Amino acid sequence: MSFFTKRYHPPGTRPGTLRISDKPYPTPPHITLIDYSDTELQETQDTTPEACRAALDRPTTTWIHMQGDADPDALMELGAIFGLHELALEDIVNSGQRPKTELYDEQLFIILSHPLMEDGYAETEQVSLFLGDHVIFSFHGGAHDPFEPVRKRLRKHTGRLRTKGPDYLLYALVDLVIDQSFHVLERFGAELEELEEQLLAAPTRETLRRLHELKRDALLLRRMLWPQREVLNNLMRNEEYPIQEEIRLYFRDCYDHTIQIMDLLETYRDMTTGLLDLYLSSVSNRLNETMRVLTVIATIFIPLTFIAGVYGMNFGNKTDSPWAMPELNWYYGYPLIWGVMLAVGAGLLYLFKRKDWF
């Protein structure tokens, strides 16, 4: 699995170039349009850029969402109709951009990272937002639409979403992306706790492999989510952005959530490093225990080997030498040697047990 993915233009490509290949994208895009006010709501699925043109003349708030891989032709058509800057459209096509805010004329462009867990791996998908006069655009390249909860709120007319302008809708979308990070981090933390239990019980090479993967995922999430603090700070404080003062207060809450997310990420990264150290310590301790047992066994057999070696020289008294071994001809010599060896071994075992060496 790649650490990160990004589509690049070949070097020397003109800025603002969208189409670099005729190959179809894996997730075909579709456009949803929601036009709403305090009293009415109209939702259109699988619409076209040309059909969205009528939103220019409506006094109501319009939300245009493109789900799936960004189609350069549809993007260029939307850009021509609504005056979207070509550099921003290029950033939408080239997913994997760093989270940021840009102001093009009177249109605010925002890029966020949307984290998710797929098959046990952490990934991030790019979310791009445009805030205009009364029209807001959202672009998400993944297969699953993250903004359905906001649509449900609009349909049910709950809260103040239908009574506020497009800047409040922008807040709702940003807040949803930020808060969905907590679900990913909850799963991340739960897996770390499970791995910690495995490390204390019976660590394996699979445990080590998974720890390395989680450490890499933590670095990826930190790399993509850290810049979102700056994004939220700009939305709170930059007075050039087309956001009302009362709406800026809501972005403070998003900023606080971002700080909490980064604190959790730092904690999980430290936990991952600590668990890796714990794994190495566990392996080292198991090796030390094995070496201790082998050392005890070897220490017990050293005097036994010495005794067997001495009497294995077999210097008998057939030559009537005063230096011969009289024990070799004793009637009980053989069982006596066994008794001595067993006594020595038992004594050493008792000594090692007293010293708590095993």
C-alpha cells in the first residue's frame, strides 16, 4: 500500500490544465443540486453542469455537490458557468493536496482532508469546497458520500441550517468533515489497545508488522490533518473571507475539535512508539529467560562433566602405581560416583532456587 497517492501533471504542463489523460476514472462522478430556502427545498440527483446554470438567477441558497473522481470536462463547464478559478479546479483534479484556503476574487476555496479506515488501513480523501455569493460547491473523490447527514438536516428542516446563508452551510460541511475524524481515531485507539494486550500475552511477528503499519498510518494522518488547524484559524480570523461575523464563532468550535484530534494523534503516535519498544523489550526478556535456563543447565553439568572426565581417564592400579585411582576397583565405586553427581546436581538446583534464578 502506498504511503500517499496523488495525481501529478507532467513537468512543464501549463497551470490550470485539468485533463492529462483520456483514461476513465475508477469512480464515475455524479452531480447533486440542492436549492433551498426557509420555506422550500428542491433536490436534483444526477444533474448536469448546464442544468445548474439556473442557480445563478435564483435568490435562494444553492448547494452543488460532485461525488466521485472529478471529471475534467464537467469541472471546466462548471468553472465556465460560475466563474471558478482554473487553478482551484486543477487542485480538485490533482487530489492529495495539502489542506489550505485560497481567495479567488470573491470566491473562497477550501481543501480539507477526510480520513477513513479501509480494510484496517488509514487513508485520507480530499474534500474541496467553494463558497460564492449564494452558491456553495463541494467535491469529494471517494466512493462514499460523507455529506449525507447534512442533506438529512436540510430535508427535515431541523436546526438553523435552512434559515442561514451559504456560509453557515459551509460551516456545517467543514464541521462534519472534522468530526468524522474522531470515528477513525476511535478505531485507531481500539486497535492499539488490542495490540497492547497481545504484546503482554504472546507477541508475534504479526503483532510487530501491524504496529509498524499503525505507526505509518499515524504519520500519514498527522501529515494530512495538521494543516487543517491553519485552515480553521483562517476561517475564524481572516476578515477578507465572505463569512459573516456570527458564523466565525461556529468555526471556533471546529478549531477546538481540530486541536483535540491533533492531541489524540500525538498520543496514539507516542503509544505506537511505546508499544514497539515494549515488543522489543518483551522479545529481549524472553531471550534472557531462555538464556537463564540454558545457563542453569550448563552450570549444573559443569561439575558433573568434571567428575565424569576425571574418572574417565581410567588410571587403574594394575601397574601398582601409587598414583593410580583406587576408586576404580572399589566394589561400590560406580554407585558412589552416581550418588556424588546427583548430590552435586541437587545442591546446585537448591542454590539456584534460593537465589531465585529460575
